[in-house]
Amino acid sequence: MPHYCPSWSRTQRDLFFKCPTSWVLTYAKHDRQSSFKSLHTVSEWNLMLRSLKATIVDQLEALRSGIEWSESVAQFTLRQHLKNHIRLAGRMVGSVRAEALLLFAQHRMRLFWRTDVMVELVGGTYPQWSVLDRTESEHVDGYDLYASPDIAYFNGSKWCLVRFDMQGADESEGERLETLAMVVWSLQRQGLPNLESKYHLQTIGWRKGAWITLSRPVTEQEVQVARDLIAKDVAAMSVCAEASTRSMAGVALANDPAECLDCKHKVRCLNGNTLEQKKRLRVAKLCSEDDY
């Protein structure tokens, strides 16, 4: 088994708490590049959302280089991203369904560029800003932290760290932690301030048919709490990864059978059993060698 290198991301955290076994098979028994591969079968809707975000990021990068896209260029790029995402996911999506997905994405994309932050960026209000790569990590306290903002801009007194939320879900504990983790990440980033007081947080999220911008100030105390929570997550993941080297039978399974439905490890893990049957087999084999 490749050596496990401790790391943290919102995706990792969510999977770890849903199913430690799936987390181990995805992150602790694979090379580092597997961290960014799909954890589950991706729905057509999520493929559309990924394509939308990829197009927005591409357009922002072009804007950062002084190139403004026409609507036709943006729509062409969106269509290409959707085709590529569908192909890479190995999905068969009919032309009618694909066109419907594009219509949803095009509508959201038009509204996205009407948000205050985007209007100000396009208008040159913030000459100092950057598009950041969400797959780039920063090394923090012995682990790699994947919590980059999507963009960062300087508003004259502070750096605003902006996250794009394409899902439209109500803010959860995990999302709040991810937002604060952007500050922990940025404190380590070369070229960005190393003081919590120099940051402000924003989330541009799709909520009930519109893009809503949520803003929050940053305090040193809450950033430290986030840092401590992340460290606890990493410690728990490391213990789980170490336990898996002795026996997978000692690693917890999911609590909810629904987590198994689209899991990419379902065949390997359950081997034709139900989740409850697998749990009973695990108990029977706790003292045996790795059952995988």
C-alpha cells in the first residue's frame, strides 16, 4: 500500500464521516492523485454544475488576462465542458436531455455575471485580484490542506476570499468549516497576508433561483477553532488509515445504506451483500487478516 500522506479537504471530511471504509479505499490506499477522482457515480445534474463552474473559472482567467468573452464564446465553452464531463464520466446522455441541461446552465451563468462582485470585477473596481486553483494545497501543521478560495480580491483594506457554491444547499457545519479553512489556507499562501485580520469571507451561492452573496468578517478566534477542528479530523483520519493497514475489518462502515447506492467501492466492499450483512461479516472477522 502506498504511504498515506495526511491531507484535508471538505470532500474528504464529508466522506470520512459518512463512511470511513469508503474514505480509506479512496484516500488511504491510493496515490495522491486519487483524491480528486470522483467518489461516486456523478449525476447528470452535477455534471452540468461542474461544467458551469469550469466555464466560469475559464472566463475569469480570461478576464484576468484582459480578455472579455462574448456570450457566444461562453456558451460554446460551456457546451464543450459538458461534453467532456459526460465523456469522462462514461455517461450516455441523450441530445434532448443535454440541451435541457445546457439551458439551465446558461441561465445560471448569465445571472452569475450580474452579481455585485462579478460586475465590480469586470468593471475594474478591484485591480488586484486572482483566480486560484482549488486543487492546489498548502502545507499546514504536518498535513496538506485543500481549501483554496475560487478567487481572491483586494478591496482596499482587506483580501476578500470568495467561494462559489453551485449546489444551492443551506449552509451546513461542513460548509462553514470549509469557508473558514480558506483563511487557514491563505495564511500559508505566498503573496497573501499572514494575519487573520486582513481577510474577509464571501460565498456566492445559488439559493432558490438566484445567486446570493453571503459575507462574513474573520476573527482570529474562529480561525483557530477551525484550525483545531481540521487538526482533529486529520488525526482521526490518520488513525483510521493506520488501522486499515492491519485489517479493514476494524474500519467502520457507513451508518446509512443510502451511502452505498452510488459508491464506487460498492461491488468490492459489499460483494453482493447488504450493508447490514457486511457489518455482521465484519464482526465475525474482526480478528482475521484484511478481508479485502
